Amino acid sequence: MSDVAETTYEITRLGLRGDGVTADGVVVPGALPGETVRAEPEEGARPPRARLDAVLTPSVDRIAPFCPYFGTCGGCAIQHLAPAPYAEWKRDLLVGALARAGIEAPVAPLLDAHGTGRRRITLHVRAGEGGPQAGFMAARSHALVAIDHCPITESALHRAPEIARAVSRPLGGGGGKPLDVQVTATAGGLDVDIRGHGPASERARQALVLLAGELDLARLSLHGEVLIIRRPPEIPAGRSRLVPPSGGFLQATAEGEATLARLVVEGVGKAKRVVDLFSGAGAFSLALAEGHTVHAVEGEDGALKALDRAFRETAGLRTITTERRDLFRRPLLAPELDRYDAVVFDPPRAGAEAQSARIAESKVPVVVGVSCDAGSFARDAALLVRGGYRLEAVTPVDQFRHSPHVEIVGVFKRPGKRR
């Protein structure tokens, strides 16, 4: 029992992570604006935090969370807010980031791209009483919250915890090294990649191969090394079928990928030659190639091979060429970029500061930036704006529903004719 006295708080706003915040900056996870709550202060927390005990005056926007693990599991941040204010809060995450960067731009309403749910889940596996346990970490903790299934995923992934527990057993069940098991729903079935164990014995590998058949998996890999492919783990990408490398990048939802690809194609407009930077396995490249010549640049060889194969197996596309290049260390320079009529870039969450600086020096008339982080997007956008581009349209896309993450597509144009 804690000897810290509980305190009454008035919540004035939602923070960047979906937590309630008081006028003097105390963070109360689970509380909503307009509520009076009773909470226990956390000693030594910076910024100051308090653990919610009771909602004394509930907000009219409070709804019942649908997941039995909400509030314990550290996955979702905000299932207890009604849809309309939730959409406004999420759009405001982008509006606020742009304002802090000194950028004025028209921000569209939030587009819902959750679709049928998340198509990929990464579960932590740890040894527990009665055998291995699979789930997510508790919020701000290394404690595992074991789950039966995650309700925000596609229905095909509802058995992911069972699969994670099963494939962990030949590797010690999480009792030695903690394991992470990534499960992806594909057209060919479930694609599973196990991480964290390190090299496995031949006996363990053979047991995993047998398990892949028993569990009816499409593909099973260990640290990206394929142990068995029973069916191609294909991902539809427009008219194409991609087989991404094991554990490779994939947009969170199928609807999200389709929405982002549509916005990218619309943003590029009538450009003939497009360079797709940080292309990954090429979901945008394949969509763009319906009407544009595309050069895809990416640092991962496996992703480029997957893109090239999908391109060659899809009739009727314009040309797609590929280039392996570390764009963080060797960004395309302005003279290289000037060969193209449009640039598309979709970097990891940290953004593309070095590459954005080079784009800002170029003469390319149209740039379409895609990001999953409002802060890094605003930073990169500021570089382009200082280089003479105008941010003409920004669309927030919600494929990470119930989280503070928002996907963003911004269209930048350089005023005047191309020299």
C-alpha cells in the first residue's frame, strides 16, 4: 500500500500521447479533458504524473473501451474517447507539430484507414507459470501482459499469441533469451519471423519446420532466415502481388497502404519520371508505375528484389528501375534529383533530414512526403519550405487507430516554372 495521498485533479487537455493533462502539467493517463479525477501522484516522475484511481466527473466524450486489456497493456493509448473528438485530437497532433515548426498549411480532416484491422503484430514471449506467455508490455514497464488475442488486428491474427507460444517452445519458451515473434497476415496465410534467440540448434530448427506444418503457416523464419515456405506470403499491392522479405517493412493495415498509395499518386499528378526514395518493397512504386516511370531507391537489398520480382510479374506497368543506396549516409544530391519530375519519400519514423536538405536544393517541381511521425515530418517540411517549396496540402491518415501515431502525406510544390 502506497503512503502517497491521493489528489483531485482537473483535466484540461489531451497530451501528445493521449494522456489527460492538468493546467499545471500533471499527466494522468486514462483521464479526459473536462474531467475531475482522483489520482495518486507518482513520486519522482518527470514530468509529474499521477495514477488514475477514479473518475469523479466523467466527460461527455468518455466511452467504454472495447478491449479487456486496455489500461493494462501498453499497446493502445486511447480507446475511451468518442470518435469525433478522437479524430480532432489526432488531426491536432499534426496541426500542432506544423505550428511549432512555423509552417502554415491546409490540413485535411483525418482519414480513417483502419480497415479490417492491423495485419501485423509483434508479440513478446516470456517464460511463465505453466509455460510460455505471449503478449505486450505494460505501459512504461518491462512487465508482460499476456493476451488471448488482440482485437484491433485482422481476424486471421487472433491466433497469433497461440502461434507465438508454440514456436517459442523449441527455443526454450522464452525462459532463456526473451523472444519477439512477428506474425503477418498475408494472402497466402500467416508469415512468422522469430527474433531474439540467436542461432538455433539443428534439432530446434527441424522442430520449427514441423510446427510450421502443424500450425499451417505460410512462411517461418528465424531472424529473417527462412526455415520453410509452404505457400508464398503474398501481399496484394494494386494489381501486383508482393512477397516482402521476412520481417521487412509493411504498412500497418491494408487499407492504410491503399489510402497512402492513392494520395501519393494524386500528389505526383502528371509527372512523367518519379523517384521513390526509401521505397521499401515498393508498394508506392507499383502504384505509381500504373502511369509513371519510376526509379526506386532503398537500402535493403531484399526489399528491392521483392519489388523487382513483383514488377516483372505484373503486366502493363511502366518501367520500374531500382537502386540500392543508404539514403541516410548517401542521400541523392540535387543534380541527381533534377532528372525527375517528382520526388516521393517515405522514411522511417526518424525522418529524412539529410535527404530533405538535398531535395530543398533541387529544382524538382513536386515533392510528396510520407511520414508516420508528425514531429519528424514537420522538421523535414521546414527544410523544404526554407528551400523555396510550398506545402500545398497535408492529409493525416489513421491506420494506427487508438495510438498517438498518425500517418501523414504532404504535397510540396516549387512555385514558378522549372529552370
